[in-house]
Amino acid sequence: MSTILIQRLIAVPFLVLGGWALLFPGMVERLTIAPDYQHNTATSALLIGCFGAQAVLSGLFAAFSRFTRTTFLVYAVALLPFFWFNYWFVFVVPMFNAWLALDFVSNVAMLILCLLGWRKLSQEASGEP
């Protein structure tokens, strides 16, 4: 698998889930946030839409930038706090419901892809096939 393919696969969750939040913020709120925490207002739709726009922007950067070993490693490390976020807001303060599993699975996939990209570029740098 080429590193550019790995990058583009990293971009997919940002583009898909971020695009969903950007284009359908009301649906995202209704499906992912526990009823006690839903507001279903124009303000909550705006905030969810802004979150989605940021995710789409991140996806575009992931898809069209030139990743180095350091980039893959930093991306992997930067994903780690999201696992705490997923755990905290599903199990400790249950603001989100089981739909947040989409985010968790995406984060696992992106972490694995980051490690694959880092390893591939490390092998190329050392001259390994």
C-alpha cells in the first residue's frame, strides 16, 4: 500500500463524518447526543456544522499534504486524546450514545494507518524492501 493511499484513507473518516456533521447537523445531534443533552436549536446546528467543517478541512489536509515519518507519528500521537474523549463522554458523562462508536472505530483505523505509514516510510529510509 502506498503512503499516498494511506494518507487518503486517513482522510476518509474526516471527510465522511465531518461532511455529515457539516451538511446534516440536526441529524448528527439527534442520532449521536443523548436526549438529555440535545438542544436541537439553530445554535447547536451551527456548532455541530462548524465542527464538521473543521473535520472536512483536516481531511483535505490529510489527503493532499505530503506526509513524512514525523507527520504520521504526530498524527498517531494526536489521535490518542480522542480515545479518552470517546470513553469519557460515553461511559463517565454519557452525553453521547452508541453512535459514537463510529468515531471510535474511525480513530482506531486512522491510528493503525498512521503506524503503517510511519513504518513504510521508515523502511524506505533504511533501504528495506
